[in-house]
Amino acid sequence: MAGFKALKGQGDAKTLFAAFLYFDFSFMVWTMLGPLSTEIAESLHAASGFMMSPSQKATLLSIPILAGALLRIVLGFGVDKFGPKKTALMAQSVVISVLFYAFFRGEHITYNELLVVALGLGFAGASFAVALPQAGQWYPPKLQGVVLGIAGAGNIGVVVDFLFAPKIAEIWGWQAVFLVGGVLSTIIFAMYLLMAKDAPREIYVARPKKVADYLKLLRDKDTWWFGLFYAVSFGGFVGFANYMKVYLMNTYQADMSAFGLDVFNEPNVKVIAGYFGALTIFAGAILRPVGGGLADKMGGVKSLYIFFGVVTVLALINALVTLPFWVAIAVLFFIMASLGMANGAVFQLVPQRFGKDIGIMTGLIGAAGGLGGTALVKTLGWSKGAFDGYSAGFMIFAGVVLVAIIGISLVKTRWRTTWGVAAGGRI
């Protein structure tokens, strides 16, 4: 709590709130296809006879993540050259356009058109490269963990998706969810326009980058280490978030159906899957600033050891043991909680190492996170298609997290004795 109290009188609260809202609603529409995947697949089959394979469904869900990953580099460049506010307004305009396009096409939309919509939604995922530096530019190094944790907690938007999107789709059709998303995004666009401000020159001076600057940072080995750590933490979070409903429907449909009829009197198992998906994802979304705050207190390295260690153990348990439904939900809950806190811990370290290049580094490292999420979704889809289950997918993910833990061990001493000495926060 001390970290949150320390924000009083620092920075710009309106801009921090605007950055949170912008990222929150951007993340909501970015992951919109996940909780609607079953409904959209059924609609395509009913309208045209097209049946999505597990691989095609994974591709559809992974394109927004992949596009968001690559566009984060582009928007990171825009933040440094044009400022966060102009960059955010441009990206949000694209997102609003594709949302309304999907709504007006409705049940007549084709799979290829959906892929284009998914590509446009990537601009929403790229908002990460705008919201975090915009908030962080206003605050000193010692508060970066909690500040970027608050701005990054906008990923709670995916919880809203899972809570409400399946129910809206059940009542009015899946296309109505895109209408709601378009209207809400337009409102947030207006609020952001009025509230957000770029940091003044006396607080932060932008240093527009050239291609050579990108290449220089890519030659820095710490860029790659941070990319690996964020590919695991954020990639794990967004990958599981996008695929959660598909995973629950394929693995625990009977359990959720029985639970829904007994407790909610809700016959639509797709809605119940949305509720349980929201429960697991909520942990990771809400605890991101807690992870940043803990990293401020104990150091980012020690925090990552703890969070990644928990994820490795739980992912292996889920892979090797056939878990009862409620135990599986608890395991997924704690996996997502640990990944969310790890996100905050990674970005407690990044501004201390690359403070002068935070815009472009947020884009590069955020891109790595998106690539990690894309790989996870495709891995889970491959596991289901190849083995009719997800054990192989969870084992591969656990192995990658273990590699990240080994990586932390390799860099921690160098970090603490070089740039960490004068970083301004705990390493």
C-alpha cells in the first residue's frame, strides 16, 4: 500500500486514469474474439456450412495477438516521434472502424473477413506500447512498478469480455457484442481526448528514434532477456485469456453444464464457460499492480523467481494430473494470478534499465509478449488437434517458464552490479 500512497502529489492523476481506461477498453476489444469463438464458429457453420477446425480457430484467436505484438513496435516508435496522445488516437480510430464493420456485416461475415477484423483488433493490443510510457513518463523511477502496474491493470478488460460477451451474444447475437464494443470505444476515445496529456518537457523529453536506434537496442542482450521474461509473463496471460473459453469448453463442458443448471439455472454452457473464464483471468488482471508494488519492495528479480516458480509447478500439475473441475479452476486461477504479478515485476525493471528509451523498449518488449501469447495459443491448438488434449501444450509452456527462471539466474548478478547500482529502485 505504501507504493500507492506515494503517488499522492506526484505526476498527473488524470493522465494515469486516462491511460488505464484507454488500455482497459483496448484490451477488452483486443481479446473479444476469445469469449465469442464458439458462437462465431457456430454462426459461420449455420450461415455457410463452413466448419472451423481447431487449427483455424487457433489462428483466428492468435492473429490479434500477433498483430498487436508487431504493431507495438510501430506504436512505440510513434510515441517517441509524435507523442503518446496522437499515437493513441490514431490507433483507436482503426479499432473503432473494424468493430463497426464486424457489426454491420453480422452473420454474413466470412472467415477471411474475420481474419481482417482480427488484424485490425491488433491495434487495440498495441495500446500497451502507448498507455504504459504515457503514464510512466510522469513519474520518478522509484514509482515505476506501481505506476506501470496501474496502467497495465487495464488488462482487466478481458474479464469484462468473459462476463458479458457470451450473455449478450446469447440474447442478441454475437454481432451485438461488436456494436457494444464500438460504442464504448468511441466514448473512451472522447474521454481520453479530454483527459490525457503528454508529459511536459521539464519532466520528460522525447528522443525520436531512427531505425539505427532500434537496431542498437536489439544488439543489447538485455533487450532479449526482457523479451523472454515478458513473452512468458504477458504472453502466458494473454494466450490463456484468449484460449480460456475454448479450453474450458473442450475439457470441462459437462461439469460446467451441471454446475450451471444446479446453481444459476443457466442452460447455456457457453455463458457458464465465460463466467469461469472471467474468474481465472480476473486474478491476473487485478494483481498486476500488486506484482509491481511487490517488485518495488523486494526487487524485480526476486519477485520473478517467485512468480515464475509458481507457474512452472502449477502448469506441470495441470499437464500430468487429470484434475477435478474445481481443482483445475483453482490451478488456472493461481497460474493467471502469478502471470499477472510477473507482468508488473518485469515492468518494474524495464524503466530502470531503459529509462531513456522507454517508449521504444515498451514496444519491443511488448511485442515479445504478444509473440509469446501467439505461440501459446497455437501450441494449445496443436496439442488439441494432435493428441485430443492439452497435456503436451501445458508441458511445453512449463518448460519455457523454466528456461526463463534459468535466464534470471544468469543475469541477476550482472544487473545488480552494473546498471542496477544507479537505477533508482530495487533490482
